[in-house]
Amino acid sequence: MAVAAAADRAHVLVFPVPAQGHLNSFLHFSTGLLRAGLHVTFLHTDHSLRRLGAAAGEAAAASPRLRFLSVPDGLPDDDPRDADGIPRLLESMRTTAGAAYRDVLASLRRAGGTADGFPPVTCVVADGILPFAADIAEELGVPAIAYRTVSACAVLAYLSVPRLIESGELPFPEGADLDEPIRGVPGMESFLRRRDLPIQCRRLTKTHEDPLLNAVVAATVHSCKARALMLNTTTSLERSSLAHLAQEMRDVFAVGPLHAMSPAPAVATSLWRHDDGCMAWLDGQAEQSVVYISLGSLTVISHEQFTEFLLGLVATGYPFLWVLRPDMLGASQDAALQEAIAAVGEGRSCVVPWVPQRDVLRHRAVGCFLTHSGWNSTVEGVVEGVPMVCWPFFADQQVNSRFVGAVWGNGLDMKDVCERDVVERTVREAMESAEVRRSAGALAEQVERDIADDGSSALEFKRLVSFIRELSTFLVQASCSENSQPRKSMATPTVVLVPEWGAGHLMSLLDAGKRLLARAGSPLSLTVLVIRPPTEQLAAEVEGHVRREEASALDVRFVHLPAVEHPTDFVSFVEFVSRFAQMHAPHVRAAVAALPCPVAALVLDFFCTTLLDVSRDLAVPAYVYFTSNAAMLALMLRLPALHEEVTAEFEEMKGAVDVPGLPPVPPSSFPDPVKDKKSPNYTWFVYHGRRFAEADGIIVNTTAELEQSAVAAIADGRCTRGVHAPTVYPIGPVISFNPPPEQPHECVQWLDAQPPGSVVLLCFGSGGFFAAPRAHEIAHGLERSGHRFLWVLRGPPAPGARHPTDANLAELLPDGFLERTKDRGLVWPTWAPQREILAHAAVGGFVTHGGWNSVLESLWFGVPMAPWPLYAEQHLNALTLVAGMGVAVAMKVDRKQGNFVEAAELERAVKELMGGGEEGRKAREKAMEMKATCRNAVEEGGSSVVALQRLSEELYKGAVVNTDKRR
């Protein structure tokens, strides 16, 4: 079965807790899945489905890919299912609903689907406080994602409860001041108080535990085991909490606010009947004059609280719309309603049992929202830019309320105190404060950007859909494999990766391998052979990478090869790496031979071609992973023949060198390792280029469209002339995007204050540095250019070291430069998050060393470049960017003077890159074209995805052939 067809059969079963807020959120999520083309089975309880009545059937009828099923929750029909009964409901669902759910899922999991034409279920998205649902799914072989309908800050608070108990911050001392700070919730140390933790924390003592708190904390910890955690939030709202959660979870998707991205029919989500008459009442009120009060679907208040609250409202003098559910006050409800209406006067109040809340919040008459701070209500208020007054009751509501009042500033916190003067004061301030209203409006604008097509939440939702499709594809293919009853020896063949230890090589190859798994048409696994680096510092870095990957629980195993004595008589880095890899050949051979599963292929780092001999000895296919671009690969494949054709040094040649697929290459653009034919670097590059042709294929971190000419020249044999041309698989861009940081980096914060497209970034990679004379030239050029700039400046390495140091700006920069440019420039003296910076709207150009990873990142975000090559293959990359792709402005770099660029030349290049010149205009246009090219390549049906699928098919065939040979 084709991979695309398998992806089209993605079928998600969603299983929420049967409470109004959970059902709302899950149905909005389901609507998004339906719009993305997935099938959805929405699993209700019998009780909640009956309450929805005909509305559920109408919603399902509107989409042929949506259906509603139900299981019993185990409680009698007359059970109130209120807030106090939540522990009882959760336990009953675990036992009664759990057994029925297992039967339903097992039935829906079976190949062949069901009578209504739905394909088998391929993924479960379960409510995060129903941990049994994820466990049962995984037991039945269905991948499970946890969806918590609360805020990220609430999840983090629950996750921190065990640490708070261990550190002594919980339980609280008897009579404790609830306004005392809490220090043990990461990222909230400066503002979180005792009262902001879930209210159940106040009930803890050394001898008493709260059963609901225990259940929710256990479920939250359990979420760490799911394939991923999904949250109805945005990065801009909860950046810090998301960053901390990313350290605990296998993956985190911030995909909200879902109600604004994928609006579901309100009638299909509500367990209560709407009173639409309130909308007509609002039409008769003045703009921003009405206080809207709703305390959610579970809150119950006493008559005393009602009275205090009502008196506070009346004292404000504002008209109000109040949602009082039939079960909210008990027996005194009817009298209370009459009391509320009489207290305010004719036409000044509207009290109803339930409303279409989104419509109410966006009505022009609503001036503030008095809310219980449930997360759904909170984000609905945020989206509409309505100031809030928070009266939290339980669960996540306390911490949400704190974020509204102390972090976002779009409302006020009543501190769960219901007193008439508190109600009057906070409502008046919310209605009358220009600052609160301004903050609410700014927050709404930011969230609107988040949910736009290129916003963080929209992109995260697309990533989530792709993730679900990938899980589904793997499951469908595995099911087909099971149905065809393959030999036992063919269980999950493995692809063996052999990376060089550098982070750029190790992580790039591993990311490529994981993409391969996700796109494989047949089940495959990864085995990574880890070469121990030659220094303890490097070894610790590699071990850290491995630990993080092992914690992800993907189908990747790591095999640490025995340490070997590294060579000491080497002259160059390329020589050292190549010989060091060669010395591991016996260990690689032994490790591969000892694997208990079929080996589909070896995939070798391009510095490890000596290990092709191992693949030949073991009769295992071998592929080379090339971390650089197709242009450099074309040159390396051409190099063995050039070595025979050109006896002199390349620098002595007159005219350009012919490399098929590339523009004419002047000798000045040749990479550093091949400039000197007497160098061991050159000898090893010729060796690697010759051996590339022996591989079964070469996997390249580029796209077929980005380097069309070079890829074509390699594929049709023009680069290897008379020698078999290896199959080339362009699978890029292979770029790893980390979770959002706890707080925006200082450079990003500085960029936030700059106009769009106004800043030129100067950053020269992990090895780029400048001594004072060169730094002075750059400073003069930037100052005279007149453009805004962000310059990442590193100082020379310490004696005996290879890597740059943090820059001493006082020593490296001209006197007065920082003062003269302080209003338009930032010089950053240490590492900076290049990807985050390039992604920022303020960045309009990039002066770069031209390392291929940096080039891909720049193109991914559509940023034009001015290349300033320093080492390795960067001079060839510069030629490719300017003459081949047209995405860069040329800059004169004096290679004979140590890659020197004069201040005047930098000034010219920056003005051209950032200004209105023709060369700069074309580079900007071309960079935006390449942005679309890069992104399209890795979308479903894109060239890189197709290449991965083609590669996976070849690998699986190799595993079959290899197994047959071994038999």
C-alpha cells in the first residue's frame, strides 16, 4: 500500500471526560482534524450523548468523516455528576467505561474497518485525566496522545506537586498566609503564591491526602509516557511553562485556542440549552457597558455567596448578564433569580441558565467578563480582548487567575474571595481601567497572529496532524505486514546509523533517520552506533544528546562502541576524523553482526567511507549521509577525476573549473580542504569522493528543487564520468526545531522593538571569530551603512583551544561604537539562538559565513544573505548562493588576506542587501521563493518526502534480500 494512501486512512478516536469544558475543547479539536482530512470517532459516555440529543446526530450528519459512539460511565442516571463527584466519576470511568472502551477500540482497531466505511482506528487522543485510555490504546497497538484541556501552567503546577511535597512547600502550615510565595514551580518563582496552586492543595495535611489531587497529579505524571502531550494554548501566552514541560514530555503541541482556529457548532458541544434571548437584550445596551458573569458548568455557590456577589454587582451601577445554571444554587434558585432582577431594576439585568458564550463575548455591549477562570473561558475571553475579573473555585482556575492578573495584565484576580466590596472594586476597575483594556487588546492581537496561517499555533496544529498521519501510516503498514504473515525473522528490520561524533553530524543524521522512520512504507527501526569522541568534554556532550534521545522512547537503540586510541600523528582535522573512523571498523563489524534483527542497511557519515568495507564483508547495503549540499557533493564526486586531469595546484589554473551542475567554479571558490594538494586533507577528500561512488546511495541534506542542476548532474553520472553513479536522495532541509525557550532570548526581545525587515543579522557559526582589527572593520562598515543590525561577535579561541571565546567588547570594538549605535544596533558577545533570530519578522538580511546548516535556516525563513566565507566548503557555498540560487548579494572577500573584508565593502553589501538596489531586490524575491520551495519539499507529497519514501522502500527490500542471504 502506498504511504500516501495509508496517511489518507488516518482515523483518530477522541475520548474526553464527559464534562462541558472537556467536551467543548475536544469537539473543537475534532473539527480541526476533520478540516485536515482525517476521520474522527468521538467517544462520549452514554449519559453525555443522551444530553446532547439530536444535536450530536446533526453534527455527525454534517461530516461523513465524523461519528459519535458512547460507552457507559457506570453511574446511575440521577447522579448529579457535579464538581464534588469528580473523583467518583473518574473511578467509575476507569472500571466500567474502561472495559467497554477496550472492547470498542479492539473492534475499531481490526483491519477492514466497520460497516459505515470508516477505516480502522490508527490513533487515540485521550483526555489527559483518563490515563487508562492511553494505556489500553497502547496495549492494543494503537498510538496514544494525551490532551489536557487545562493551561500549560496548570499542567506544570500539577507536575510540580510531588517536588513541592518533597521540598516541604506542601502541605501548608496550619493557618498559613496564602499570599506567601511558592518557589518550587519552574518559571513561576517570581509571582506564584500559595493560593494560586490548585485549591485541593489547601486540604493537604501530613495525615490527610486529597483523592482528587492525587488522581490528577498521577494522571499528569502519566502524560509523560504518552507519544505526545497536546495543549489548547499558544506559545506567546505560556512560553515559559511550555519550555519546562518540553523537558518532561516526549513532545508537546501548543495548538490553541482551538475554538478560534476550528470553530465547532455550538449546539453540538453544549450539555445545556442556550437562551438566545440574551443576545437581543445585549443589542439594547450601550457599547462596553455590560458585565457578563459566567462561572462555568460545574461551579456551585451558596446563597450567602450569591447575596454578597449580587450586592457588589448592584453597587457598580453597571447592567449585567448573569448565567445561573438550574443546579447552581439549589432549592433557592428561583427566588434568587427574582431577587437579582428586582435588585437592579427593569431592563438593567438579564439572568439566564446558559448562553452561547463566544457570541456573548464578542458582542459590542460586553465590557468585562467575570469568570471562574476555567481554561476554556479564559482563552475565549483572551481571544475577544475582553477584560476579566477572576473568581476561581478549583482545579486549574487559581493558577489561570494569577496569570490573568499578574502575568498578562488583562484582568484582575478576586483571590477566590467573594465579598461585596471586592466584587464592586474589581468590576469597576476592569470596566474603567484603560491599562487593563489595552493589555487585553494587545493580548488578543498577539493570539490572532498565533492562529494566522503562519502563526505558531497554526504551524503547531499542522505539525500535530503530520505527526498523527505518520503514526497512522506506520500502523496501517504494520497491519498490512501482519496480515501478510511474514517470516518471524523479518520482524522490524533496522537501519544502522554510523555518525561522526560532532553535534552537527550526529544530530543531523539522527534527525534524518527519524524522518525516515516516520515516512517508511514498511516497519523499520534505527540503531545508532556511537563512536566515543576523543575528549572528555565532547564525550559528555554526545552522552547528553544520547540520553535525551533515549528518553523520547522512539524506536531507536543506541550501541556504544568500545573506545579506541585516537591517532596522534595527524596533520589535519579531516585526516584525524577519517583515520579515527577507520580504527573503529572491527567494532562496527562486531556490533552489526551481533544485532538480533535483520539489518536493512548501514548509513555512514561522509567522513566514514572506510567503513564501506564492513558493509561489503557483511553483505549489507551501505549509504552515505552527506550533511552539506549537493554542490559540494558534486565537487567531491568530480574530484578523483580532476586529480588526474589537473596536475598543478588548482590555484595556479587560469579560468574556471568545470564541475557539472554548478556555475563555473573559479579556483578561489574551492573549499579549504582541496586547496593544497600536498595536504592530507586533500588526499582524504579525493579518497572519500572516490568511495562515494561505491555506495548504494547518497542521502543529501538538500531539496531536489533547491539544487536542481547539481542533483541532476550527480544522478545522471556527469560528476563520476565512466564510474557508476550512486543514487542520490535529497531529503532536506533537515532542520531541528527546539521547543520554545522558557523566556524569549535577549536578542529576540531586542528584535521585538525593531520594525519588520529592518535588521541585518551578522553571525558566523560555531567556529567564526574576529580579532580586534577585523572587528573594527566590521564596526565601521555597519556604522556607515546606517542600517539596524544584530551582530553576534565571538572572540579568538583561548591558547590551545579550537572554539571561539565570548567576546570582550571593550577590547574588540572601536571606542564609542556601542554608544553611537545604541539606538539601532546590538552587539551580542556570546552564543545566540540563530534559528529564533532568523525567524523573527524584524530580520531582513543575514551576513553569514555560509555554513550549510545556516544557509538552510536562512532559506527556511526566506531571509536573503550576504556570504562571508571563512573555512571548509563555505567559499563554494557562497558561489552557489550568489551565482547558482540568486538568494544572496555578492561580497568581495580577500582569501589571500585571511578572508578579509574591507569596511567599505561590508557597507556596500549591507546597503544592497537591505536597501532598494536591484541585486538586493532580486535576492529578497528569490529568498522568499526558496522559503516556499524548502517548506513544500517536506510537506505531504513534496520532493523530499517522496525521496524518503523511495529510500525506505529500497532499505526494506535490502532487509528482505539480506535475510534471504543469511538463511
